[in-house]
Amino acid sequence: MSSPETDGLHAPPPPRPAPVVVAFGLKPERLVGAEGRIDAVPEPPTAEQAGLLIEALASGIKAGGAVIAIVPDWFAPEGLRRLEMARALLDTARVAIHVTSLPPLAATALASVASSLGPRLPSAGMLASALPGLSEQLHQITWLGSVTGLKHPAPSLGQHVTSLTPGSAFGVSSFPKPAVHKIQSGQPSVPLPALVRPSRLAVSARNGDEQWITGPVNAALGNLPVVRVEPTPGGPEYWGTSKLVEAIVVPADPDGLARELLQSVEAWACRWCGELIARSPCPLCGHRARPRRRPAPPQQGARK
């Protein structure tokens, strides 16, 4: 027979709280399908809203034990300054701030992947440590109707001239490095990676040729499942045109991705805050220190 006392001995442990992700300048989307809580700060907080930002961070810490804030470097600078001030006023080492140069949909995907990994990694510090490497694995493909306003990556002079021709279109691919390519009808026209893990293709279309992405490009990627989302708020400003289609290859197996990360990094406890991390400085408290070196074992046959 069981009793309330003995039943508790066999009950599974409560799930570990996952860090809350806060995305600045982005509209969160469920691109992986295993996301947890993602809060959004679409506009830079004003001085009058500083208290609300502090409350939001405190709420995230209470709910998930830590907050991972993702701030694009193209977001208004005062947004980052007020975030850093709010963290200082809270006097906490439970808020990690990650500044990213990723474009709008790719930054949205980073927030989505990070949220899905939160409960699958042993600490918020490990998750924050992994964000730079995760950013490099998010493959971006963008269709542009014009490159006259494009800054990153910078188009060539010839591409600028071609952009003035009616009906011209360009593709931007992050693989093997960000570059602009003239699109040939019915062809992928951009270099694409060979995918090594289950993935899906997220597509955000705004007055552009979505069929190029879902047709030739996706065929070359292996016909990935397509997830369509609304146009990104910051897309036109970032890409310099309102005629665009953003696409991103998103890992679709968070369990497998978490195992890869844990097998590929060296983890240690931060000497200052004790958080389990995998890079220096500590993404939570900022302490700069590598793990203590262990003494080498004595060699066999060494003289005494």
C-alpha cells in the first residue's frame, strides 16, 4: 500500500526552471516548437519605463531563475543602456545580456533556439555561454528586390547598378560567409550548407518572391518543413528595402543539439558567482577567469 508519505519517495523530481528569454526589438516566434517563456521589448524603453523594465527582469528571474536578454546591435543604443542600468539597480548576477549582429529573423531564431535549450542544459550560464556558437550555426537566406539600401553585407558597385534594373532580384546567404548574389530564375543562386541535423525552414515574407525560397532554395536544402511567420518588424530598416523575404534554417531537435553542446564544451564553475559556465568572462556576473588548472599526474618512472 502507498501513503502520502511513501508516494513522495517515488514521485519524479519537479522540472528545473528554465531561464526566461527576453528579446529586444524582436517579435518572438515558436520556430522550434519546444520554446518556453519568451518576453518581448519591441521598442527602446523610455526613462519613464525604467521601473517597468526592472519589474520585467525581476519577474523573469522569479519564474526561471535567470534571464537571458538578447539585444540586436542594430537596436536603439538607449535600449541596451537602460537594460544594463536595470540589471545594475537589481544588483543581480542572474541576468545575462547577449548582443548579437544577426539580422531580424535570425535574431528571432536565436531567441527561439535559446528558449528551447533552456530546460535541456544544466545552467543558465551554459546557455548564455553557447549563444555565440549557436549564432554561427543559424544559416540565413534572404531575397531582396533591391540592394541600394543594403549595408550588411555590402553589395558591389555592379550589384548597385543592376539593382536599378526593373525585375532584378538578389539573394543574401550567410554561408560560407555573408555575401550578395544575383538570382537566376529557377536556380538557388546562393551557396548553401550541407545540413547535418534535423532542421526546418522559417520564412518571413514581405512583398517579395517567397517561391524562390520555398522552391529552388528549399529543394537544394533537402525540402525542409516550412514554418511561415509574420514579417519581422525590423526587416525593412535592416535590409534597406520593403521588398524582401527572410529565411532561416532552424535546428529542430533541441535534445540532440543540447547533447552536441555538452559534448563539445569544457564547463566549469565561475569562481565569483558559482554558475556553471563554458566561456570567460562569465556571462552572468562578468568575472574573467578560466578554470583552475589541475596538476598533471606524475609520469610513470619519474625520478623521486
